[in-house]
Amino acid sequence: MQNGRTTQSAVLPSRSDPPEVVRDWLAGAHPSPEQARREWRRGGISLLPLGSRFDAVRIPGDLVHAAIGSLAVSDALDGPVIHDVRTLGPTYWALVPRQDDWPGAPEAPLLSHGTCLGVPDLTVTGPPGSFWVTPPRHRDHLCRTEDVLALIACDRRELGQDHTTRAEALTALAQELPPPDTLSDDHLRGRTCVWCDTRLTAETAYLDFGQLTEPRRWFPRACRPCTDERADRGLTAREGWK
């Protein structure tokens, strides 16, 4: 970091494995690795369980862009990063080692045991849909936790306390979540929309709140119609939503 902004570090030699070796490593996060490979061949994305081989940190795009300015995400995080676009704007997913505790900011939650992440095939490096900003170069290649935490801390300093972010809009939407004790296991696990009974897939899970721990551990997700309806009820008037 320099003057509160992420700067490019020296490029150090690093090993790389053949794509099939890296793909096998990613597929190993799935209880049926061959299913993950089939999903990549069929649709370019596979829903991989987290908390076994790696975890993921969700970082809203406006936070990332505030910290790195005109630099590339790969300059700030020397590890695998996935990008997608949701109601609240661009979102980045940094793959990190498994965490026993997550001291990061609430607007950049950790996703771990009990939830899944749509992981693109290694060949998917551009839109539409989820794609790799930086794919893993070798087995066990993950972002360093301290680098992700430093990026988040820089994000918050750059934006300042008076700036309304899309992360704050996410917090506002979270206020509309129903009490978890009124929900089924499918709702709690993110298999169906938290606001309706729509079954969710990697493609139809439009909004992911990550792992919540109050008043219990749960993983709410939402479909696009429900998310848009709640956004249109007033969140579009918030500064920073535009």
C-alpha cells in the first residue's frame, strides 16, 4: 500500500501447472469431481461447495475500485479472483484458504461451510456471466488472507464514512430478510429464494448474502424478481445506488 492506495508489487517467479491439473484440483472441492467437470463442459460454470478446499470472500466492486484505482485486481491480489455482476453492481470473489475466523468487514463477508460458489471453467475469462479475473495458476493457489484484509481496509479508507456504497445497499436489503426460524432448511441453505419458494441454481441465485451468523448460522440467497421488487421499493433513491 502507498498513500492509502494499493500499489503494484514486484513480479516474482511462480510455478504454474497444466490447466488439467488445476481443473482437477478445483473439481476436487466437489463431492463428485466428475459432475463438476460435466457442468463446466455443459455450461461453463459449476457450483462448488466451500469450506473444504477453499473459502471465498465477497468484495463489492465499488470497494475494490476505490482501493486499486486504475490498477488491475491481479496487481492487488496475487491469487484467483472471480467476477460477476449482480443487482448491486460488480462483485468480486477472492478464493482464500479455509478460515476458522473472519475478521473482515461485514460488507465483505466470508463464505465457507454450508454454502456453494459458482466457479467458472478455467477457459471462461470474460463476460457474460461469472468469469475469472485471475484464474489459479497451480494447485493450492489461493489469495493470501492478509492481502484480502489489507485491500478491504484500504477500500474503506478510500470511500470514507460519508459515502453510501452498494455494500450499504446490500445491508439495507438484509434488513428485509425474514426471521430464519420461520424458514425451511432449503431457504436457510440458499437452495431456494429466501423471499419465495423459487429453486435456485448458480445462474438463478441473483443475490447472495453470504454466511450470516445471527441469530443462527444461515446462507440466504434470492432470485432476481424478489431482489428487484425490494430494491424498487425505495433503495434506488439512496445515494451510491445509481
